[in-house]
Amino acid sequence: MKTPKTKVIEVKEAPKLNNPVILQGIRDKAAAETWGMKNGHSVVYFIAKKQRVYAERLHTRVDEQAKVIEKKAVQLLMFAEDGTAS
């Protein structure tokens, strides 16, 4: 299952977020998008000059992460029942 796309918004200064997640060392827009998808954020804000990315914790796509985890659990259960996991 594909993870949902993350929208990357380039900004010049830190956005006003109520509950921010901040990571430094992100070099480009593609890396910011990858970080957002990996962590389940639907929108991330990227400051290229400071190599910093921001996201709102409330915008984490928990439902999408749950679907991925559920699918993996079903596959693991099938392997365990077949005895192929050994």
C-alpha cells in the first residue's frame, strides 16, 4: 500500500503552529516530502535557508498509518498460519 503524498510548502520564516514537530538538517524539498510521508504528516513547511522542516502534530494521518499497519499484520498472520515464516 502506498503512503499518502505529503504537501511541502516552502516558507521564509517559521510558521505559527500550536504543536510543532521540528527537524533540522533537511537539505531539499524532496527530503522534506520523504520525511513528511515517513512520519505521516499531510503538510510540512520547509525553510531551505536553515535546512529545517516543520509540521503540525495534529495533521498526522493516523488513519493512513493504521491501514498500513493492519495490512502488514494480516500478511504476518497469513505467513504464521502457513508455517512459511519459520
